[in-house]
Amino acid sequence: MGFAMTDLAWPPGLILLLGAAALPFARERLRSALILGLPALTLAAIWWWPLGTLVSVPFLDYQLELVRVTSEGRLFATVFAIMAFAGGLYALRQATTFELTAAYAYAGAAIGVTFAGDLITLFIFWELMAIGSTLVLWAAGTEGAYRASLRYLLIHLLGGVLLMAGIAAWVAETGSIAFTAMRPESLATWLILAGFLINAGAPPLSAWIADAYPEASPSGTVFLSAFTTKTAVYALLVGFPGAEILVPIGLYMVFYGILYALLENDMRRILAYSIVNQVGFMVVAIGIGTPLALNGAAAHAFAHILYKALLLMSAGSVLWMTQRRKCTDLGGLFQSMPVTTINGIVGALAISAFPFTSGFVTKSLETQAAANEGLALVWLLLLAASAGVFLHAGIKFPWFVFFQRDSGLRPPDPPANMRQAMWLFSFLCLAIGLFPQVLYGILPHPVDYQPYTLEHVVSQLQLLLFAGFAFFAMLPLMRRTLTISLDFDWFYRKFFKELLSEFSVRTSAFHGALTGRWRGRIERLVGNLSRHHGPQGTLARTWPTGSMVLWVAILLGASLLLYNR
Amino acid sequence: MPSPRAPHWLYRRENLPNLWLIQIAILVLALLPEFFVHHHAHFPGQGMTLDASWGFYAWYGFTTCAGMVALAKVMGIFLKRPDHYYDDRDDGVRDD
């Protein structure tokens, strides 16, 4: 092993993962201390080890690199730890211990992925994430959440199988388990890419995000929004930088998210579709693959975790206070929930990349990268999508939840710890927007980019304000309806279900006919037997004694004739 | 907290024209810099100078968003289902 210090090194993710196991046994005050302290301790551990630190343990024929500190991994781990802290604060007094334990194990596993130096370690933490997130869903305790969690698990087990098959093929092909940049050129790398993409919410299976996440508890959805998709972004960033196929996939995700969010009525499903949209931007940037683009993807992921969590905290507060989740039931809440409204609007401005917010200084790295590479069509589409983000998340969410018509609901703001978590993330969204150099300083590649030029600020404001104008001009077209929208999940939620029930109807008819025919045969057989041998049967009839005597006489006579001749 | 009888000023019908006026004023303000800020073209090498033309970001933002809303509307005709669509056959569990 490299140097002596590493003997003390401890995978930072394990602090949360093992610390989570202590939560169910902790009493009230210790429990709060653990919930807030474990992520802080994890954050310290993440920054304790210098870049290049390596901790490896032998496993079968391989050396597993439990910890390999890279700038990409550290960046993602940092935001995951911040997220766990704010999520813990938001959930502190409302969530069940079961949910918090699952959520912290889930966060720890995600951090484990970002420090994994080899594919086997990555895979182990990857699967722990799937289990942890499924348990977070279960913790909601509703029938809908239970059903959604099974569909969710199904998709992630499929992704896990693809990933494992890919890793096995890759090891067979190259003899190495190192997790480094690959090209999608062999079956092995295609399988690994597919495994990563399923977790990113790529087509055709994008529907799992909007299907599962909004079924969790208010705090559960906040946790879920952060880790799985962004770990997939991390894995793509390290594993497949510059893979051209990611550009069209990402563009599809960007517009899928916008269009489905525009159709959606459930406030948290709007935000879930918006995750696909945002991850689409990052996937496009990873496909472009230049240092500027990769910086953009990493920075955007960092900023996105914060503002998407903020938006979902705001939506979760509304759900917590009103027990309602549909836009058709909400509206006018700004009058009695000012803190939730303000924080929701900060999150909405940040996701829309308004100047002086975190979205502005991070997403523009990606669009600039497309411009630098001369990808005019990609640039134009990303620009339209940026306007579309304001449309579907930036205005639609706050408008329909906090404004539109007055629903008459007057719930107060949520409890203090939920408000504090929102303020913390609002602060971070604005701080990153105002002082981008801090975030730029920890990106994987050196940054030579100035987001605040007059020209850039003006064009962005024009783009967004006129997008907003389009929203209000076309508001009658966006009347909320009590509907959901069909997606690929229709195949596994309806088509195969119908197919199965059709199959069982047909097979039961066939079974009925078959048993009917055999029953007929057997009944005929039994009938024949009873006719011949039954109580009234010819062969079982009782005969009168007289005929018996007659027959005996005949037999005796016959034997006399036959034997005494 | 306002009583239900006296709606918030945002919800008063007589204020609606003013709200539209404010919005249009903001849009006009956003367009003013077009007279003195020069947008540089991102793809001069490909002969595309559209993005440097007057008001490009404004009309592009508006038309693409209007297009997306219209497209979503059309998709909705085919894709929208009642929101209990998947629950119908669920053995009577769930929902009211």
C-alpha cells in the first residue's frame, strides 16, 4: 500500500452507511446529534484525504480500491454530504427513524460510489443505493408507495444486472477492474453504459423517476431526488466522457422532461420530470466531452442537487401542511405560507438559470461548451430547452401551487426545522450564483470562463422573460386536468398486465374445456360401469332362489351327461 | 391574513389589466439593452449570425416555448388518461 496514512483512511461513505445503523438505537437527543453530525463528519472526511489517496484491500484475485480520491469524486461526494445534512435537518422531526436510516445508508452508498476506484467496489455501492432508496420509498408507508417501490426496484435490478454483466465481460476482456474512461465500442462497455443510463433516467425507461419519487414521504422525495440520478451522472462523467451517443440521448431527456412536466398535474411529479430534463443537460455535456463541458456537467449536477432539493422541500412543505399534491387542489398558498413560497421561488429561479443564481453560472458552462465545439443545432436546442425549464419548472410549479386561483386553503408555514433547511439551500443557491469562483475552484478541470458579461446577462434575461410571457399568454392552454400521461411504463403497468389477465382468461377457458371433456369421458365410463355392474346392472342383478335351483339342476345334469358317458 | 370576503389584490378582477401592463413593461425593459449591447455570433465559422440579430433571444424564447406548450397540448390528446388509470384493476385498494 502506498503510504502509511492510508492505513487510517476510512471510506467516507461508510461513516454515513454505518452511522445509519446506529440511528434506530439512539434516543431523542443523540438521534438529532447523529442526524446532523454524521453528514458533517462525512464532509470533513471527504476533504481530509488529499487527491490521489488510495486505500485498497485484496479480494479474491483482485485489489479492491475502496477509496481513490479524485477531483470528480470529491466534488460529487461534497454535494452528497451537504444534501444529507440538509435532508436530515428537513426530516429531523417529521420523518420516521426507518426512513432516515434508509436515507442515510442510501447517501453513504452514493458517496461510496464516488470514491470507488474499481468497478467491483462501484457495483457493490451501486446496489446498496438501490436497496437504500427502495427502503426510503417503503418508509412512506402507503399502498401506492409500496407498489411504486416494487416497480422501482424492478427497474434498478434490471440496471444492476446489465451493469454486472458488463463489468464481468469487461474484466474478461481486459483483465482489469479499474474504473476509468471507456468507449462504448464493445458489448462489455455498452452493457456498462446501459446500466449507468438506466439510473440516469435515460430513454426508454425514463418513467421510473416520475413514477416512484413522488410516492415517497415529503422528506423521502427530497433524498431520492439527489443521489441515484446524480451518481449516474458521476459514473458517466468518469466512465464515458465524450461518448457521442450521449448527446442525442441527453437531448431526448431534456425535451421529454419539459413536455411531460407541462402535461402533469401532481406538483412533485412536475419536479420529478424536471429531474430528467436537468440530467439531460448534463448527459449532453458529457457527450460533448471537452474539459469545459465536463466541468459544466459536474457543476450543473452540484447546483442541481441543491435547487431541486429546495424545490422539493417547498413542495413537500405544501404536502405536509395540506395533504394535497395536485395542482388542481392547490393555489393561493402564498398568502399563508410566505416562507415556503419565497424559498420555492428561489429554487425556481435557480433551476431556470436566472442571473445571480447557481443555475446561471453552471448551466452556461454546458451551453458555452456546445458553442465552442461548433455544435450549432445542439446549442439552439439547449437554448430552447433553457427557456423550457423556466416554462415547466420555473413558472409552472410556483404559479400553480402558490398563486393561480385562490383554493381557499390557508395552511401556515411548516415547522422550524423544515423552514431552516429551505433557507440553507436558498442561501447556497444564491451564494453559488453570486460567488461562482468557489465552486469553479473545485471542478475537475481548470476553469477559464466568466459568466457575468453584460451580453450574457441580457440575453439570458430576454430568453427567460419572454419564455415567461409565452406561459401567461398561453395559460388557457395549460388548464390543469385530473390526468396522468402515458409513458413507457404503460408497457409494464398495463400492457403486460392486460396480456397476463387475457392469457389467464384464455387459459382458464381452455382449462375449462379440457376438464369438461375429460369429466365427460370419466362420467361416461362411470355411467357404463354402473349400468353393467351397479345395483341395477345386468351383471349385478340378484336372481330369485328358484332360478338358482334350476341352474344348479341344469349344471348337475350337464356334469352327469359330460362325465358319466 | 385577508378574510375570504376580501380577496388579495392579486385576485381582484379590476387589477388584471394592471398586471398585464406590468408584465409588458418588464418585457419592454428587457428589450431596451438591444439598442446598445452587441450580441456576438456563436457560430461565425458556420455562417450563422442569427443569434447576433436584434431581439433574437426574446423571440426565440417566446416562440420555442409557445411551440412546446402547443406540442404538449397535442401530445396530451393522445397520452392523457384519468389519474386513476392505473388503479382501476387494483383490487379495490387505494384512493377514496
